[in-house]
Amino acid sequence: MSSNTLNNNNITIDDENFLKDFLKNFYRQIIRIENYNNFEDIIKDWVKEFFESNKKDSKIILKLIKNYENYYDIINQNNDNENWIFSSIIGFFFEYGIIILNDEIDEDIIDKNKSLEFYLLSIKENNHELISMYQLLNIIITKYLLSFYYYKDIILYKRDLFAKEIRNLENKDIVMSTMSQNQFEKFGKLEISICKDEINTIEEYFESLSKDLNENQIDYAKKKELTKLNHLGYCYQYGIGKVKDEFKATELYLKSAEEGGLDAQNNLGYCYQHGIGVEKDETKAFEWYFKAANEGNLCAQYNLGICYQDGIGTIKDDKKSFEWYIKSAEGGYSRAQCKLGSYYQYGIGISIDENKSFEWYMKAAKGGNSDAEKILGDLYEFGSGVPKDDDKVFEWYMKAAKGGNLIAQTSIGYYYHEVEQNFEKATYWYSKAAENGCEIAQFNLAINEEDENKAFEYYKQSADQGYLDAQFQTGYCYDLGIGTEINSIKAFEYYKKAADKGHKIAQYNIGILYSCGTGTEKNEVKSFEYYEKSANQEYLSAQFQLGYCYDLGIGTAINKTKAFELYKISAEKDHSMAQNNLGALYKSIEKDSEKAIYWYNKAAEKGNEVALYNLGLIYSEAGPMKDVAKAFEYYKMAAEKGHTLAQCNLGVSYEHGIGVKADLEKAVYWYNSSAEKGNKIALCNLAECYRLGKGVAKDETRAFKYYEKSAEKEYDDAQSILGSLYFYGIGTKKDLEKAFYFCQKAALDNGNTVAQYNLGSLYELGIGVERNFTKAFEFYKKSAEKGYIDAKFKLGYCYVNGIGIEVDKEKGFELYNEAAGKEVIQNKDYEEIDNDLDKVNYWYHKAAENNNEVALYKLGEFYELGKGVGESKARAFEYYEKSANKGCIDAQYKLGCYYEKGIGIDVDKEKAFVSYKTAAEKGNTNAQKSLAFLYEQGEGVEKNLNNAIYWYKKAIENGCQEAKENLDILLK
């Protein structure tokens, strides 16, 4: 084109060069677009950005249009006119309108008829000899735009069909490889692919024209033939215009691939990877991908990245995966660009770089990749690498939704339903996602569907794709005949699917079906198991049923204690035992002491002795409700009704004058009443009375017998005392072997502190057992570690004198001081200790020196918060670590926080994971939530959304609202 082609009508040479550059880039943009669902928005956004980045005003297009005001006359001319290299652009702007970049122009030039005329004019130029690259680009662009002008609905419909077919063939959880397609077209002597960026080939071709050469037309006939074979294979694979024949498809792919067809090589790799038409062989899949990738095939390069990412046909290698993704991405393949975004975001095969991550996501999104668009929305929603921006969240979700992203469509539907309350738009977007198989959208659509039959169909579609809530709802519909006929077998089937995934109501309903034999064989054991699963998630109906099972032994052994914890519903129906148990529930979980007393009183009014006893406990325990006089009265009423524990506690009250004047004879009476019913504590207390002559004539022989009975019931205090009686021969014949036996039983089996000390003495002295200083030291140490003063002195003696351990006098004296300090505290009343925080800290230091896990934890808190001591995160970490090593669950959680956030130490996500996991498995709610987050983000552990969901649910079960919010976001 000559330099004065357009400038006669206000189009400058600079403007003309800009328009030529725009033409080339416009061509490249439409070639790389993969998301035809959102074609219009993508291309219009690109045009706007191109003008802005080049600081050009869209008025240049108006000038261009005015330059062709006589286009009707020119259309009828038959001469070759190079001036028409911009007719495709003019047609585009007549079809979609001009992007106005300032407020000076306010014109709407959209005119579909004129748009068509310019498109047709451009096609007409194809009949003339091409002398310019820009003429050819103009024609190719027009063909794209014209095909959408005429056949947009058909194109999108077929594309959706292919997408659905692929979704049905492959596992959705796997990162999908991609197929290759191609199509060649001849323009004069130049034959090029119109599915790829051939700008370099086109430029070289037109350069060669001046030399009468055609060096770039090397073997195009062969290339075209190979492409036809690949295309035919694709048609056979998916049944497009042919009877579906996957075996035939792979034959055609192989024929083309062996002759060097790159797309066929990629597609053959795909078939081997998924076992389509051939036996599955991931090694061969990798080999074919590698061949095509090495020759520059973008799809194959992307697929090779997947192979290295997941170890398909080769060893897993994140760095090589990254290398192949970046090759494909730099070639403009949007899926690879999106994948690179995630690699930079999470540091896979490369260091984390949020800026580069964002850049690649943005490139992919600009190419129409709906996954990247959705991720950009996520980034703006959570402020990951970018400032939070709700408007941009909606903008990118909407783009992704229009591009066919199912999750984005569901999210937009949710937004319209929950935020804007626009149910029509919500239904539209839910329907879009549901029609393409999104199980969440199908479920949401069912919820909002008034027609029960349609709602049932949506529930079932979602359930059959494994969506938990939909599986329950489908079972419910079959159970009650909602939207379908009652079918107990089907109800059982869907309930069980949901129940086995943790749905608490489904678990409860399965329990009912098993207990009644409805839809399945009757099985009370399995019924109990499902009630228990549901009750563990605090589903009240299941808690009552489980309580009933424990109460009557249905499907399990009778366990009244557990039954007490689970009753609720029956209490509201005035059942006295349930009322008592509900009171115990309120008390045990410390929700509401007043309600606990209320329900205990309701049961007590009916004469329930257990409730009377529990009221006694409430009023005897430390706290604002403590009233020892009331406690005594309730114990007395319960004891008189025969409650064994109340009789024992009444004996304690009389013995020590708690809530009543001391009366040792009455104490003996009530201990005896309880002991006659086998209460082990009462037996031990009664023995003590006979041994010391308290309230009864001293009788060591009788005392021994009561201790013996109590010890037989595994009461460790009685076992320890019985060992001493055998040692000294009190109330029985002296028997050192039996003394050793009972001391050992109390110390080892039940961890009794005094017995551990005594056992150490026996080992040290060789009484009843062979002398063993090492074991003596071991048991002294066990007892001393639990704070027993005599053991601390003895352990100090061992260190000073080298008994069972190397001499360490400093340590020995330290233990003496500890023991003396503890003794001083015991000899003081609580009121004598000054309630000064510094002194409290001092005693925590003393306790921490004893390696008490709770004290160590509290000391960590003091240093963390700077209470009474200078704030020191490092020192806090030290004490938390010591406490955690002693098994303190809360300390394990704290340790995880410090490792995760680098508080006082270097960040170590792997150690954070270990600490959270330890605490989470022991029931720490915050640790469960934090562990779920690490699984979700793949920090310190391999990313695992199933584990994340599991731990979020565990935290939710334990009352963590924040975990519920995190789970809701994850499941969107």
C-alpha cells in the first residue's frame, strides 16, 4: 500500500501504520481464542485495551469510515483495490460498535446491514490476486467474523456437544490433556492453517513474491493430507458425521502421526493415555506427546507438562512440567498459561511469584480461558496478590460464567439468588451450569424449583454425580414419595451413599431403616453404628435414639453413662430419667448451669435419685453455685433412696463436717450402706475408718478385708494401701511378695503416685523383689514428676548419692529445694499467698520446673502476652514446645501457629502441619481448622481437598463457625 493511500481524508501515515499493526494483532487474537462462548466480550475487551495501550482514540475508526463514504460505489467496482485491507475492521465496528475513549464523541454506529456488506466486500477481494499480506489478513479475519455472523448458534451448540462428550469420557478429577484440530486453506499459491498463527509464513510468502520464489510452500500437499487424516480420525472418535469408531480413529491418527503429522501425534498420545481405541499405555502416550511437543505443537507441549506433573508415562518432575508449560504458554496456549499461573502461585517447579502468577492468569483470561477468569475472580475475592475488589470479582466470575465455567456460573447464580435476590437471573445461571453437568448447580436449581417432579430430577442428576446433599435429598424424595413414587430400596441406597460420606441426617435415617428392616434387612448392630455416627455430629434425634440404644442394649451393650449424655427429646416429654440426663448434658458441656439445675429439679421432683445425687454434685463443686449445705441435703435424699454414690458422698460429708456437723458414726453408717452395694470408694473409706478407729472400734483385720475388696475393684488408692499393709503386716500376715505385687499393680496399671514411690523403695531395698537401683530411680522419678514430695526428696537423694544414676549433686539439691518449696506452699492457706501476677508467674516457673504440661503451657501464655514478665515470643515458643512434648493438646496447636506464622522462629509449614495434625487428632478445634487450611492450600503437605473438607467438617462438628465459612467457600 502506498504511503498516501488514506491520508487524503485525514488518515495520517501514522494512523495507517497503527491500523496495519492493529490488523495483524487482531488476526493473532482471534486465532488464539479458545472460548467461543465468550468470543464477543473477549475480542471487544481486547480492542479497547489495544487502543488504550497504544494511546489511540477510537475516532480514528470514524475517520476510516468517513474515508469510505462512497463504499456503495466501490462495492460495484471490479478493480483490484488494495485500499480495502481494512474492510473487515469497518465491518467489525459496524457490528459491535466503536469503543469511545473520551466524552467528545457519543455516536452509535452499530448497523448489522452495513457490517454484512463490508464482510462480503472483503470476501469478494479473495477472488483477486493478493499482493499484500494485509489483504490476506483482512480476508481471514472476515471469514472468522462472517462465520460468527451467520452460524454463531450452531458453532456454540456443536462445541457444547463436544465438551459434554469429553466430560463423559474422562475422569473430571484428572487434569485433562487436550486434543488437536487443524484446517488448511489455499489463498492463491499460499496454503496455510487457518487455525494457527501463520503470520510469519504469510510475511515470508509475500516477501518471496518479489523474487518470484515460493520457498515457504514446502510440501503443503503432504501436510494437508496428514491434516485430513487427523481430522477424519477426530470425526470417528467423537462420531461427528461418522459412525463412532474409536479403533478406526486411532488407525487414522497413527497413519498421520507416523508421517509426521503433529496434531495426530498429540491425539494418538491422548488415545494411549486414556485407552481410546487402543489398550491404555501411558508410556506410549508420553512418547507421542514428546514427539509432537519437540516439533512445537502447543497442545502436545501442554500435555507433556501434564505428564511430568502427574507422573504419566514418566517420572513426576515439577521442574520439567514447568518447562513444557512455559513453552506452550509462550506460544499463546491459554490452558498452559493458566497452568503457569498456578505454578507461580503455589511454587510448583519454580519459586512463588505472585506477580508472574497474576500475569499468566491474565494472559490466559485475555485469551478467553474461563478457568483463568474464574481464578482471577478468586484472587480478587480473597486478596491473593491483588487488593480485594468485589467489582472485579463479579466481573471476572461473569466472564468465566459466560465462557462456560461451571463453578463460575454457579457462583453467579448464587450471587443473584442470595445477594441481589434476582431469582430469574439466578435460575438462568444455575440452569446453564446444571445443563452442563455441574452437580452443585443442579442441587441449587432443585432447591428453587417449585415443581416437585422437576426438583426430584435435578436432585437425582446431582446425586448421581456424587454430590452429598443431593444424595440425601434424593433418598428423602424416594422415602416420602416427593416428586416420585415411594421406593424404600432406592431411599436406602441414596441415604447410604450420603451417610457413608458423613451426612448426619442421612446417617440417622439409615439407622431407622436398619432398625425397622425397611428397604434392607433388619440389623440392629448397623442401626446402632449409624445412630452413633450421626450422634457424634450432634444430630439431636440421633442422640436420643443412641441414648435409647445404650439404655436398652439395642445393637450394643448397655451403657447408662452414655445414654445419660444423649437423652434430650424425651426430657421435653417429661421423662424423669431423660430430664436428669439432659441436666447432666447441660452441666457436662458447661453450656448452661441454670438449665442443668432446672432439669435436675424436674426429675428430682419425681423422686429420681440420680437427679438428686447430681444436684448434690453441682452444689458441692467449686464455682458460683457452690452451697455445701444444699449439697448435703440432696446427697441425703438420694442416699435414702438407695443411690450408692450419694451414700458414699454423704459419708464423706459426715466424716469431714461438710455442710453438716461432723458425725463419724453416721459417716460409717453411710459408707457401710454404699459398700454393701459394692462401691469401691466407700469400701476404701470404710476400711480407713476401721483402721484408724474413726466412728467405730478400731479393727485392722476388718479394715484389711475392706481394702482388699476395694482393691479387687481396681481402686488404685486401695491397692497402694494394701501393699503397705502387706509390707508392715497390718491386719494380715506380713508378705513382702504381695506387698510388691499390689504396689506394682497400683503403680503400673493405674499410675498411682504413692504406689510408684513405694515401688521405688522396694526396688531400692530389694524387698519382695531383686534389688534394682535403676528401676528404683525410674519409679522415684515417675512419682516425683507427678509432684509427690517424698519422691522428690528421694529422687534428690539418688542424684546426690548416685543411686541408679550418675552423681549430680547440683540436680539433687535442686530437687530438695523444689520439694521444700512445695511443702511451704502446702503449709499455707490459699489466702496467705499474695495474689500478685508476678508471684503467680513465680509459682508457674516452679511448676514448669516439674515439667507439668499445663503449667508449661500457661507459662508460654505469660511470655506470649507479656503478663507479669517481659514479652518474649521465643521464650513462649520454648515453653509451648516443652508442654507439647508432654502431650498438651493446646500447646501442640500453639506450636503449629508459631511454626506456620514464624513467630519467634523461622517459618516451617511442614512442622506446622505435624503439630496441627497431632492436636487435631486429639480434638483441638482450632487445630482441625488450621489443618484443613494447610490441606486446602497445599502448605506443608501435598494439597488434598478431600482431607481439607474432612478436617473442616471435624472443626464444624466441634462448633467452629469460621471453619464452616471456609468450607462453604471451598465447596463453591
